[in-house]
Amino acid sequence: MNNVELTILMPCLNEAETLADCIQKAKNFFARENIFGEILIADNGSMDGSQKIAQEQGAKVVHVPTRGYGAALRSGILHASGQYVIMGDADGSYDFLNLTSFLHKLREGYQLVMGNRFRGGIKKNAMPFLNRYLGNPILSFLGRIFFKSSVGDFHCGLRGFDRQTMLQLDLQTDGMEFASEMVVKATLHRLKIAEVPTTLSPDGRSRRPHLRRWRDGWRHLKLLLLLSPRWLFMYPGIVLISLGLLLMGLLVSGPLKVGRYYFDIHTLLFASMFIIVGLQALFFFLFARLIAIYSMKLIPNQNKDVAWIMQFFTLEKGIILGFLLLLMGCAGSLGAFLLWMGHAFGPLIPTKMMRILIPSFTCLIAGLQIIFASFFTHILLMLYKEHRA
């Protein structure tokens, strides 16, 4: 029977300068708190003897061939024996002697306990200026906005969690964005989350850190957008459609003059583009929502989401709406043709003709998009039902 309560997990890639000290602090923490635990080093292919140091210190070593911060941690979580896992970098930036607050929160029933470096203190030279005042605050702010999360420091490397609960989240990323993925999925699945103040110290390495500011910052931002189809697709789509409809409503009957600015058919053409692109964005949101439910395990209330989609966006409703828009587009195009025919197929006033053709073509394109999207949505729903069966 496994009685290990806590695993202290450290991802490792060439940490020979600091690893022994980190392991010793973790061992001292176990002894001081009388905890039956293990220290697990998820080694990512170290070439400086880190594996030997870990084994000499009595730590368990897991060799992870896939490179990346997330890959090392995912393998470590999988091989951990503890009921709880506290993970932290092996570079000396976190103090493994001071984990009591994390363990207490885990014992109280919290499923994810995040460290917060901005509340606990960041020592001089522990974090680069741009990371401290730009990257981390902005990305954490976006995470709170996108996912309504209460976590103040999305990227703190010191955090604890219930191992079985974390495995059920099916974390997938291999890089530094793993830190954001864990918080996002924990929030979406409504896990019980707590934060504790954590002190960040300068790391003890002489080499360059693994973190690459712009590359890894982009990977975090990209993940936040990919996991939030509302902000990536739905809200921009609504804004574009609303703006397009407003402009088309103002310009379809004639030009608009605002002060010294003159808006005519060229602006009407942009209005058409806004509507079409906005409609595409809304469909992308719908597809992303269904794919997330089907394969990525992102949405806990799956049945409610599918029921909502099936009720308000059925294949039949989509075909009817698309067909009505096609009829409107055809009617407008026919009217323009008859107008041209009434002028013996000769030259026409462009501004007058385009006020008919642009809205007509917009209806034709939108109608076809809605019909095709309805069929594709129905295919995704069939896959979901088949998967559930």
C-alpha cells in the first residue's frame, strides 16, 4: 500500500550547481514536519552529472527524453507516488524548507495551491525588469480576464496540487506554457484553488536560464488565446458584425458626411468585409467549442454546452436562415440586373449600382457560410454523440 503523502517534484536540466542544496532543503523539510514523502527529479537530459548528484542525495530520478519544462513535469507527475505533489525549480530560486503553507492548504482540501511571488516578495536580481513589470503582470491579467480566474501569479514555478486531480486534467503542453495550462484548466474545471505568498530569490546558476523571454511569453499568450475561443473568436466576431451592420445601415441609402469626412461605397465594401469576417469568427468559436468538448477536456459542463448548441443552432435552422439570406441576395442581384437591363446594358452610375450589389453579395456569401457551417457543426455533434456512446 502506498503511504507517501507528498512528492516534491523538481524538473531538472543541467542543475548540478544547485540541485544538491535543493534536495537537502526538501529532505530537511520532510524531517522537520515529520512527513513521509519522496523527492523526485524529472531529468530532461542533463549533461553535467545532475542525475548522479540526485541519486547520491537519495532522490528518485525519472529520465524524460522529450525536451521541455512541461514534458518534464508531466512525466514527473505521472511517476510520482505522493497523494500531493509540490513542484519547484531546482535552481535555488525557491526555498524548499518553507513549504508548510502549501501542505496545510492541500490538507484542507484545496486541489491546487499556487505560490504568489508578487505577494511574497521578489528579491533583487531575482526576476528581470521586463518579466516583473510587463510580462508576468500582463499575462496573469489576461488569464484572469479570459477565464475569470482568481490566481494572481499565473507563472509561479512553486505550486502544489492533488496528484489524481491533476492527472484528470489531461495536461498536454511540453514547454513553459505548461504553467498557464495548469491554471487555466484548473479554473475551467472549477477546482478549489488557493494562493500563498512565496519569496523568489536569485537563482544559483552561472549559466544562462532556460527561460526565453519573448519566445516563452508568446507561447503563454498563444495558449491563453487558444484555450479561450470567446476572446479569440466570439467577441471579435460580435464587434465586427455589429460594426459592419451599423455602417451598412448608414450607407446603403446614400453617402454619409461627417464634418469634412465623406463615407461612400468604399466604406460600404469594408462594412461587407466586417460582416463576413465576423460571421466566420463566430463559426470558428462554435467549432472550437465543440472540438474542446469532444477532445481537449476543457469544459466541465459538456452536456449543457452541447444541449445549448443543439437547441439554438440545429442543422435545419441553419439551412433555413442561410436559404433566406440566399433569397435576399438573389433578389438584390436580380434587381441590379433588371436595372442594368433597363439601361440597355449600358454604363451605370457605380455608386448607385454598388449600393445594391454589395449588400446582395454580402447576403449571398453569408447564406452559403451559414449553410456549410450548419452541416459541419452537425458532423461535429455526430462525432460527439458517437464518442459519448
